[in-house]
Amino acid sequence: MPTPESLEHRVARFVETTPVHDIHTHLYDPGFRSLLAWGIDEQLVYHYLVSESFRQMDLPFERFWSASRSEQAEFVWKALFVDHSPVSEACRGVLTTLHALGLDARHQDLPSIRAWFAEQKPDDFVDRVLSLANVRSVCMTNSPFDDEERAYWEARPVRDSRFQAALRIDPLLLSWPESAARLRGWGYAVGLEPSAGTVSEVRRFLADWTLRIKSRYCMVSLPPTFVFPSANDTNWLIEQAVLPHCREFDQPFALMMGVKRAVNPLLRMAGDGVGRSDLNALQNLCASHPENRFLVTCLARENQHELVVLARKFRNLHPFGCWWFTNTPQLIEEITTMRLELLGTSFTPQHSDARVIDQLIYKWQHTRAILARCLTQKYAAMAAAGWPVTDAELQRDVTELLGGAFQKFCGSGPQ
Ligand code: FIX
Ligand code: ZN
């Protein structure tokens, strides 16, 4: 008689074979050629690695930034993979990715790794990565305020259905006077004050872009200083334009809370930091707008417990992801276990935040291993209490956790 499969193996099998819907990335539809990042040099100049590499080299900041992208990649490679062991999570990510692609990074031979990538055809490479990572679809981050990206959208691209859109509106909510000027330049008759006319023009802008890009949700990242309610531009824009817009389009509003931008501007994109958010703002939003739905991730570890408790109180709140500085094995395990223990399966444990398509491989391989471990512990405890999980239940739970619960939360909206 064959030995029964262990619970650990069963859970791992379901977690590995269930395709994921990745609900937040910075990837682009392959049709947006110049925007889709892939390959070893892009992996190496990922801002997670850039900030780590500056700790291990004396190079003046300006020398690094004035170098070509390939020279920057060489600086990072030398600092983090040759002169020191690649122990950090972001470094391990490069190793996992290269290994899964069949490349041997151990020889520290960057030229031969580059030569392998140079032979790949971008479209085939995208297919291969999605298949290796077992990713069904990804949400992009789409900003009308980005000139290069806007030009692609205005050319009405043929879409790849695996790449879904999400409307990113940080400049609108966080730099209103400058954004108002841009909106006026695009033909929206807005003033600086929240008059009825201005609010309706901001809503027209949001509606136009939601329809143009077929956005699934609207999204903003917020500093730790965000408060709600309050008498400022961010607040009236959220209350009078964004929330009514989300209600009209039956879409959630995604909040990424707790990022301190440009803590060290010398690091450019790698210079952002973290701060503890005041989640009273989120409580007030959820309580005062029960007809809106909020997708929320917090950057600070200190906010994770409060976020989960809030989600128990407000079913219009869906926690997601272990974002950026919390996307490390120890914190993912802690946060995911806490969420399972307090919310069951009604949340989305992870998004990749990948900026380079290759990274989908490591982000999901690393997350899946931890998710399987957390779930195994929970199912073992259920079995001990007389409720062994069936295959059908396991499949249902894993499907929910890997994007199914998010899809339900998102509602119908434009697909
Ligand atoms: O605001 C965001 O969506 C963040 O994810 C980015 O700003 C950040 O640079 C990042 O890539 C984190 O993973
Ligand atoms: Zn992001």
C-alpha cells in the first residue's frame, strides 16, 4: 500500500500548483515595449539592491548615478555578490531567479549570464516567467501622470489580458496644485478649491482613465502623516471625488500606507523609508463610508496587528500583501500567521510588487514556501481538533488566498 502523502506535502502541492493572481506589481503589458523591464541588469539595478549596495561600496552617489545602467549593474554585482555573500532577501531573489532559469550564478560570471539573457526573445521570456512563477495574471500600476506611459495609453494599445490595469493617483491626491495645472492642460476645467465644478471635472478625469485603461481599482500610497478626516486637499479629493468615483464604478480604493518618500534623496528611487501610520484614519474612512471598499497594505510592522483587528470590524476592508520592507521571510510568516488566526482566509497574503518580470519567479517561490508552512500549521491544528481538511477545501482556501478573495472583493467593474 502506498504511504499516504503527508499534510505538509499536500498543502505544498496545492500552494505550488494553484496559479496566482498578483494584485499589485510595477510590471507592464509586453506591448508597452520600453516600459517592460526584464533581464539580469534590470534585476541588479532593482532599488532594493541599490540601497543595499551603497552600504558595501565607497563610490560617491553621483558616480553611481552618472554611470550607464550596465555599469550600475556591475557595481551592484561586485558589491553584493562578489565582495560579500548574497545573504539578504533581495540578493537571494536574484539567486532563486537565475537558478530557476537554469543559470549558474555561483561562478560569478556576469558576462555569461548577460549573454544568456541577450539570446532570449522578450515575448517568449514573459511566457516562460509567468509559467515558471505559476502566475495567471498581474495588476499593473498605471499612472496618467507618467508621460511615457500616458503616450502608450493614448495610442490605444492592443491589450494582453494577463496584464490588468490599476489606476495610480498619488500625484492627484498628494500634490494637488501641480496636478490641477496638469489636469487643466489635459482639458479638465479644475480650480484649486473644491467647487462643484472642480469636483465633477476630477471625477470626469478619473472616469475617463478608468474606462481608457479598464482599471480594476484606484490606488494611492500615503505617508505616515495621513489623517482622515482633515481639512486639506488630500481629504476633499478622496471624499468628494475618489470615493464617489469608486462607488459609481463599483471598485475598491487601494491604500498603501506608511511610506516616507525621499528620506535620503541621494539614493533617488532607493531612498524611500517607512513610518508608523495612524490607522484611526483608516478606521474613520471605513466607518464613514460603508458603501466603499478599501484594499489596504501597511508598510510598518507596527501597524500590522491593528490593521488585522480593523478588518475584523469592517468587512469593507481587505488587507493585502507584505509590502516592500515587510516582504522578508520572517515578517511574512509572522504577518500571514496573524492574519490567518484573526481573519481565516478573508485576505490576500501577498502581492509581488515586482518591477522586473523575472522577479515574479523569486517573489512567488519565496512566498509560496512560507504560505504553505503557515497553512500546514493551521490545518494540523484543525486536524488535531477533529477536522482534517479535504482536498476540495484545501483547493478552495488556496484559490482564495492566491487572488480569489481579492477578485470577489473587487466586484464586477470593467474587466
Ligand atoms: O508605492 C509603491 O507602489 C511601492 O511599491 C513603490 O513605490 C516601491 O518603490 C516599491 O517598488 C516597493 O516594493
Ligand atoms: Zn508598489
